[in-house]
Amino acid sequence: MQQGLRVELQRIILLALALAIAGFFNGYQTLTMLLGGGLYMAWTLLKIFRLYSWLNAGGLGAPPDATGVWGDISDQLYRLQKRNTRARSDLRALVKRVRKITAALDEGLIILDEERTVDWWNPAASRLLGLRSEDLHQPITNLLRAPTFVQFIQCGDFEYPLELSAPNEPQRLLQFSARVFGDNEIALVIMDITRLRQLEEMRKEFVGNISHELRTPLTVLTGYIETLLDQDMQELPAAWPKALRQMSQQTERMNLLAEDLVMLSRLETTTLPLKVPVNLEQLFEPIIDNARALSGDKHNIQFSACHQPLLEGDAKELHSALSNLVYNAVKHNPQGCDIDIAIKRDANALSVSVSDTGLGIDPIHIPRLTERFYRADSSRATQSGGTGLGLAIVKHVLLRHNGELTIKSTLGKGATFTCRFAQS
């Protein structure tokens, strides 16, 4: 651009000098200057006209030939035009590729604008929801009228997905998840989780059935082992007493595992019985007595409770969950440590905490402690006779009682398990 400007200035200066000399010799200096300047302006306007004509034609082909500043301007515009052409071509290729990718997805994808009307969808969304061309630019709540979905879209809280039956196939279960992007637009993802839920139900039925089926052979084995252990050990071969004791221990462990599996299966497949007021202070009395017997007075167990610690729920389920926490504190900590059980109430919730000053838990294990059969220390858990299902039972019981479990621990400094029950 600077080179073209210099050429143009040189041209103007040379033209002015030539006109001044010509005017000096012909005696009409002013007229010569005006006439020459007018011709130069006409020539410049002709170049501008050609440039405008090229731009009006869409900038197709090469720009008109020009020199000086107008030549530079033409070249710059041509380069910009080529750059924009490449950018549009790249964008079209990207859009085409994205459409191919979304068309290949099994998950449905719907784009909603800021007014929550349907702006675009992929083929999977059309298949899952039965969308048609006339549904484009319609409010999504006109197409999916389920109250839970309307609330899901309107509240704008998309932290957790929504599960809903398909509008065109009620037997199909869909999961909706959403994220906000751009100018308050929404990307709505739809997944068919029918098969996943069927497999989950099959798993639950299998666990429940196998747990019940284990009870009969375990009962028979336990009976025979107890009968043999009741015999005079002097009459049995030397290797039998130790083998029978180990068999007794392992069958007892299997019985505990079967009972825990049955409990988990019941928690997953049945609804919560009618809630009644449960006095947690009274509920803890036998739990603490059993814990002290389990400890053999080797742990310092303390209990405190707020005034009238009543909780609406099922006493049997609450006993199972809370006893698991207390017995774990006894079984998994060395003698001499303090175990503190406290029931507290605030304006919004009733909380039960079980704290100890024992070995503690590495924080890396805490997120997975409520998984089935997960053990932070498998050798220690096996020695204590644990089944690996205790905290999974605690989690399920709390879910059925509108509660949540939080775990805080520092390795070597003890742990605190807190059950917090929301109060209406």
C-alpha cells in the first residue's frame, strides 16, 4: 500500500510540473492546470468505476488492472476476497463434516435457541422423538409436554439428567441431558437407556435370586458343621478340628454375605415401607451395647444426642445403616482409639455422625467407599470379616430416607462418617 501511494504521489507531482511548464509556454497556466487536473480526476473516476463494477459483480475473477494506490487497493480487496472464499469453503466443509458426525451418532441431538424453540436436530433425535419437518422452530415444550420435562427445560438446572418415556413409544426409556452454550442456546442430548435399565433390572433380579438360593445350601452346611463340632474332638482325625473351625468361619461369612445381598436387593427393588417416627436415641441403645461387646472394652465409645431425636422412616433399615457405621469403626480401628457417636439437629436437618481417632482412610479411596465390594484395605477388611457391602447398604438406606452420607478422613488421624437427613 505504501509503494502504491508513493507511485500515486510521484504521478501527481510529475503531472503538476508538466502542466505548469505547458501553461508557462502557452500563456494559459490556470486553464492548463484545471484542464489537466480534470482529465486526471476523470481517469481516476474511471478506475474507481471499474473497481465498483467488479465488487458489485461479487468480486468474481481478477480485479481490473490498475496502478498506484488504486492498484494496491484492488490487490488488497482481491486477497481478502480469496481469503473469505477459502474461509467460507472451510466452514462449509466443517459444517458438512459435523452433520455427518451427528448423523452417525446413536444419541439424539437437538439445538434449542434462546427462546427454547427447536433450531436443528440430527436423525437420531428424529427417530427417538418422532420429530417431523413441521416441528422446526416450534417450542420444545409443545413437542414434549411431560410436566417433568417442561420443568427441566424451564428451570435451566442441567446438573443431573432427566429420564422419561419416549412420547411415541412409552415402553422406551430416554435420558435427557442438556448444556447451555453460545447466546443462551441449549444442546439437548437424548440417549435410549432402555437396554441399560433392562440389564440393571436383570442384575438386580439375579443378585436377589442367587442370594436367596445360597441360603438353603449354606443352612445345610452350617448344620452339619455344627453337628460335627459338637462331637468329641478326640474321636475325630487330627486334621479335622482345624478344618471344621475354618469351614464354620467361612460359612458364617458366606451367610453374612448372602444376608447383605438380600438386603441390598430389597432396598433396590422395593418401595420404602410406611414411615413412622423413630427415636434414634433408643435405636442406638442395642447398637452401642453390641459394639462394646464386639470391641471387648478395647475402644472408648461415647454417645450423645440432642433432645427428642425423632426421624420419620423405617426402624429396621435405619438400624442396619447406622449399625454398619458403628461396627465398622470398631472392627477397622486398633484398640484404645476413641469412637464418638453424636446426634445433632439444626434448622434444616438431623445429622448422625460416627467419628473415630483411628487409622483413617486415604482420601483417594473416599469417593469409591460406597461401591459394592470396594475395600480401601482388602487384607484388613477380610480379617475383620467384612463383606464389602456395608457402606453400599448405608448409601441405599439414606437415599430412601432423603439423606446423604459425607465422609471426612485424614490418613492416620481418624475418620468421620456423617448421615444428614433433610427435615421438612
